[in-house]
Amino acid sequence: MAEIPSLEPTEVEGSFYSFPSYKMRMKSRELSLALLREQKVAVLPGTAFGPSGENHVRICFAGTEENIDKAMDGVKLFFSKHA
């Protein structure tokens, strides 16, 4: 995740979730919907966890390595396009 522009990874040990922050003008709900629409990748908007979650998304890494790699390629393409 470190090589994705505008996305700041979080260090979480022992979990298959990440809650990175991002630096874009899109609200987290808007970003989540656009990512789903454009890249077919689902993430939760940070605001699902309260107002302080704005400018964060929750990413789940439960799945096959192939599906995770494909999803992260979509996330990278999305952020590269919108950064």
C-alpha cells in the first residue's frame, strides 16, 4: 500500500483490516462509492466508524491472494487517477 499515491497506510499487527487515511478532496463515502463504481473494489468509508473517520477508508484483506492483489491494483489505479 505504501506505493499508492495519496494513501497513507496504517501499521496494524495481527489484523486483516487496515484503516488508511488519504489526501484527496473526496469525502470518504463519495470515495468508497467511486472506487466501487470505477474499479469494482469495495471499501468502507471511514465515517461508518464515526465522524473522526472522515478521510479514511477501511480495507479488508480477507480473501485469496489473487483477489487481494487484483483489488489493490484497482485501488492503486483509482488513486493514481484521482490524486
